[in-house]
Amino acid sequence: MILERGVVRTLEPSLPKASALAIAGERVAGGVGTHEDALPSPDRVDLGGRCVLPGLNDAHVHFPTWALARREVRLEGVRSVDEATGRVREALGSVREGAWLRGRGWRSGEWSVQPTKEALDEVTGEIPTALLAQDSHSLWLNSAALARANGDLDVDGGVVERDERGDPTGVLREESCWQFRNRFIEISDEEHLSAMREGLRVAASRGVTGVHDKDGWIGAVRFWQELEGDGALTLRVWQSVPHEQLDSLEELGLRSGFGTGLLRLGYLKAFMDGTLGSQTARMLDGSGVQITSRDELAEILRRAAPASWPVAVHAIGDLANREALDAFEETRDEWGPLGLRHRIEHAQLLAPEDIGRFGSLGIAASVQFSHAPSDRDLADRFWAGKTGGAYAFRSLLDSGAVLANGSDAPIEELDPLAGLVAGVLRTIDERPAWHPEQALKVEEAIHATCVTPAWLAYDEHRRGKLIPGYLADLVVLDRDPFAIPAGELPDVQVVSTMVGGRWTHNPPPWD
């Protein structure tokens, strides 16, 4: 196959631009150049001036959770308890008898009245209801849902909000939230798989050819395997595993990289703290929730190194990030010689003196461009006076850090082009850019979305560029994002997507 008469952005510095691309089987063949140089082929695709990029990657997504969330009550943007319960009321008719009503997306930081079980009870009655916050670190439950736990709510690393009488208000945070969800909210395998199949179609329509999946529970791996076996897996998965499963991995002899061309076990996952939205981010002022201590993370790193497991650690607050960096520095002699590509997820608020440590230690900053404009109001409220070090993408890149971009879907939408817009413009609405000094250039944002995720997955020799011998994972766009004013980036559209030489969305010819 030859794609010709367009613009091919290879992301290879020695040949950054071409007008044609030859594909043989699942790989780019030797005919990259002008269309006159392309290899002979009966299958020629006229790009009609469109742009071809290496496939877009999401370096931080909770894919099965995102897929399910697309079918749940959506509470993004609600401004009060009454507005949230109004959306819940509208969804009651679709709940099967005996089933849970599930929703997500609320943010109560600026609500005048905070969520309670009583507010949900008035609407839901005896239907067990669980509403996950937008940051996935808080859960709002009604009384019928709370009753399932029979009072067993307090766990290490968790927060159970209580009223003046000491009774649960209905809001659980951090480990209490996650353990309740895992223990009591039942979702069938059939529902998971159906949602993921639908989600794969949506991802392909948005140019996604690879993800770093953060849903590391064992069921997620099993679902991915079933989808691959059915031929339905249309992107490449670099799968996380909770660090608590390291003993089991060692017993089985499993290491990072185990798997197939589409699905591989990738890295261990740990949490230092909570989130901005739930006000559980661990801060230098002493606030927040500690989930993993510096010493505990250092021990995880020491145990992971002999089996060559890179570690991705969630850190939001400035203290959480500092202690994560401290643990990486303390153990560098053990993992550094092995070439492990560790990463901090989010790195949302950094003390100025810690920004340069990412590059000097060789720790990647796995960030989410879309979080900056989405979180700006909360950050200005809760981190007043510190936001110069928040979502500091430009400062990180200039200091020598490796920058990877993801969505954190379902917290934000799985949409890499929307992430590019957020990284470059630092706004998603009519307001001026938020901290525009931290904005990225288009080519930098694209590099963080195409090249770095492949590097983090030890795939830099076969993915992330469109040069001979690399996998033919690509996206066709309706215009060239390198050649238009930044203000036109929101108008760029995905035309078609290919993974391994196979069209996964909207094969040509195109109108």
C-alpha cells in the first residue's frame, strides 16, 4: 500500500517530512519520500493533501473504567447537589431490578452544600447508588449502598467522612473509596467486555493506536486477552500491575514486557497521595493523605529492580512529588544500571527546586495536558500562590525531563487531539490561557503523545515514528497541525486510523 499526495510527518529528525508512505504488511516499507520515490503497488491511497502522523498514544488511561463510564450517569459540570441528584433522578428508569445505579464526574469543591447520603436517598430510595468523583478518589453513596458494607468502611489510607454524630455522611475517599467499589459494586464480565468493544471503536475514531492502561486489576488483563483472541483489539496495550501483586508476579516468573505484539505487561503502579479535587493531595504545608511513604516506595523500587519492572507512581501534591523523587534518588544505584524507565504520574504541583530533578534523575513526567485548563479553578482556589509550579509542562521540558501525555480518562475524555489543544493553548474555553508561560509548541506536544509513550514502553525501535521498518501505526488528519496557526488546532479532525497496516477506523477512499 502507498499513501501519497499528502504530508507525512515522520517525527524522524533526519527526514521529518515526506509526501508519500509505503507500507508492506504491518510495517512501513522502504519508500518513504516523494510519491515518485514510492515502491510500486496496486494499492495506492490518495491523501488529497491530508496529513499523516504516527499513531496517537494515551500514556495514562483507565480504559475499562472509561469504557464503562460512557454508559453511566455523567455528572461532569454539575454545580450543586440538587443538579447532581436531578441527573440521577432522570436515570432511575434505566436501572434493572436489583442492579446498582452508577455514575461519575462530580466535583464538589465549589458547591455551597456538600454531598450526603440523605440527598441521594430522597431520589433513589432503596436502589443502591454509587457516584464516583471526577478524580476517581471519592465515592458518594446512598444509605442502601452503605448498608452493603455493614459498617466496615475504615481502612488504612482511606477517609470516611462523618457528621457531628460520627455517622458516615456517604462520602468515602482514597482507599476507602476504592475498596468499597471493589468489594461491593458488582459488574458482570459481559458488561465490561461489551463496553470495552464499544470503547475501542471510539478510541480508533480518535486516532488512538496505543494506550498505557492504569486499570491494573487482574480482570482487566483477562478482558484484554479475550478481546485480542476475538480479533477485536485494535490498539496496543502497555498494562500496569498494582505493586501489591509483585509477589505473585515473581512466583510466576513474569517480567515487564511479557505478552504479545498488542498486549504486554508493562510496569508496576503505586500511589503516594490523593488528588486536588478531593483535597487529599499531600502538601508541604502538612495537609493531604499519605498512601505510600518515601521509605515504602524505596522498598518497592528495590524489590522491582531485579525483575526489571519499571514503576509508575501517582503523585499530585508538592510533598508527594518530592518524596517520590527522594525515593528514586535513594535507590538509583539499584535501578539505574538496569535502564529502568520509571515515571511519576501527574506531577501536578511541584516546588520550584524539584522541577529539575526529573531530568537529572531520569524520571519521566507522565502528565495530562488536559488537566491544566480543566483544573484551573480548583488549583487557583486550593493552591493559591503556588500555581506557578502547577502543571509546569514547559518548565519540566526545559529542565531536561522526558514528557509523556495522557488523558487520565475517564477523568478527562480519551481524546489525544483535545489534549494537544490543551497543552499548546492552555485553555479549553473562551478564557485567556492559564499560565501561558507553561504552554508547549505543537511539535513538543505531539512528541509527548506519539514518541515518548513508545519510548516508555521500550518500543522506540518499532513505534512512534514513520520510517522504514517501524510498525505502520498511524493516523490521517484532515489538516497538518504543524502548518496551521495554533488557534486552529481545535478544528483538526481525525480522518482515519491504522494499526499494524490494518485500518481500524474509516478506511479509504475518502470524500
